[in-house]
Amino acid sequence: MFEKLIEILKANPRKIVFTEGPDARILEAAARLKADGFLTPVLVGNVDEVRAAASKGGFDIEGLEIIDPLTYEKMDEMVDAMVALRKGKQSAEECRELLKKGNYFGTMLVKMGYAEALLGGATYSTADTVRPALQIVKTRPGSHLVSSCFIMEKEGTELLAMGDCAINIAYEDRKDKEGNVVLSAAQQLAEVAIDTARTAAVFGIDPKVAMLSFSTKGSGKGGTVALSQEATKIAKEMAPDMAIDGEMQFDAAVSPVVGQLKFPGSKVAGHANTFIFPCIEAGNIGYKIAQRLGGYAAYGPILQGLNAPINDLSRGCNADEVYKMAIITAALA
């Protein structure tokens, strides 16, 4: 998987912003990327602090760009751009204060075209990475929500995609002030399914999408069954050429025997490689079971629906995970 992504980056050189420049894990990954030469890291933070941390850890970052928001020479230009983007929601003074923080500053570097991608979250929470992205980069045209997926890899050969396991806690109808539904819960879940399938394709997966449930083809009632049923219908209408089916239980999704017994005639049942969970509880538990008991490496969360590749690290990540997520993030640009 990574060989393919690296070839993409070699053919299209890109810059990636790291919002937490002084962090030792970030520095180790940046030094490794510098040595490899197929991706250009940009480190955000106080220059002296970043260099001191790199020296302490023995990481060679000589020649890499380090940008300190507090001394950035184009800050006035950046403030004006952010004020325009926020459209009266924040004053120039408020924007200037936010831009002193690495997460907002780094996101504006991407928005202004200085870099193609951003990776944060080694010390920031997921919300602190996603919020600036939503306010500044925003969702891409046609997208109504940000979601996530994990790419699961086993023994370097088997690849799966799972979404959404990290962002959307549950799916509820969005209503206007008069109480009219403007975006149903099922439409949101259907969008997650299609976005996850498209992400999967970037990694060489030919997506066969299973809309997961505790029910298969109407065998159960209540809970999120109706949500998964309706989302399947909508997803098929939105992407008629995509292999999507459901609702189905996990055993029906992955076992050819069980799949054809419970869901006869389905082209997805028994052969699924892209799994859509009906809520974050199921998704988060599901991918971690695959990771801890199934022996899969989990890469993500990979954010979907944004206008630029911006991804979130786990605060418990190590340098190797930062390195690999940087490759994944930049390759999505």
C-alpha cells in the first residue's frame, strides 16, 4: 500500500504542514521524510524550541522550514484572509489570536495554498483539528458533513476500509428553523458510505460496500435498522455503479456461505471489503477488535468531505504512525 502512495508522491511533490513542530514524534517522522525525499514537511512552532527538541532527540531536520506564527511576516495578510472567510463571525482581533495557535495557523497555510495537506492531533484533540478545518477549509462542494474512515491492513496484502469510526457519534435529521428536514440521517449515512468507498479506491481497494447492522435484510427491527435500510437505498441512487448492499450483519458481509444464505443474490454479501457502521459506538469498537484481535494495522482516522487533506493523529501515536499518516494524507491531495 505504501509503495503505491510513495510513487504518487514522487510523481507529484507536495508539502505537508505539521501543526505541532516541537513534538518529538513529529520531529522523528519529519526527519525520516526529509531523508526519503518524496515529501516536504513544514513545521509550525517556535524556531528555537523546534531546533532544540530536534537536537535533543538526535533528529536531522536541517533545511526543513520552521514557521513561527508569532513572527510570521505575512500575518496581516493571513488575518485579513481569515476574516473574509469567517464572514463577520469573528473580528480581526479574534482571528489574530486564533492564528497564534498552530492548528489554526497551519490550516490557513493550507487554505492560502502554501501547502497541500496538514497533519495534526499529536497533542491537539480531534475537535481542535477538525474545527479549524470546518471553519477555514470547509467541506468540498456537494459534501454535507465530515466523516472518517480507517484503512485496515493485514500482512501487507489484505486491505479493508471502515467508516465512520471517529467523527459522527450518531446520525440525526438536520432541520431548519421551521422544523423541516433539510438533510436526513439516512442521507448523511449514505454520504459517509460513498465517501468511504472513494477513499478505499485511493488505496487500491475495489470497494464492495456493506451497510452493517444487527439485522440482515429485515431480519431484525428497531435500533438503527431502518436507518441502515434507508441509507442503503439512498446510496444506491447516489452511486448506481458502486457495489453497495445492506442492511446486513457482519458475518453475512464477510462469509460467502453465510452471505448467500442470509442475503441470496447479493454481489456484496460474503465479499465486502468496505464496512459502514450505523453509529460511532459500533464503528470504534469494530475497528479496534479487528486491530487488537484480528491482527490488522489501523491507519486513520482519515477525514473525508473536506476541501483539502487534513488528518487527525491519535494523541497516543508513535513516530512511525505519524510518518505513515503523513504519506496517506499527502497522497490524498
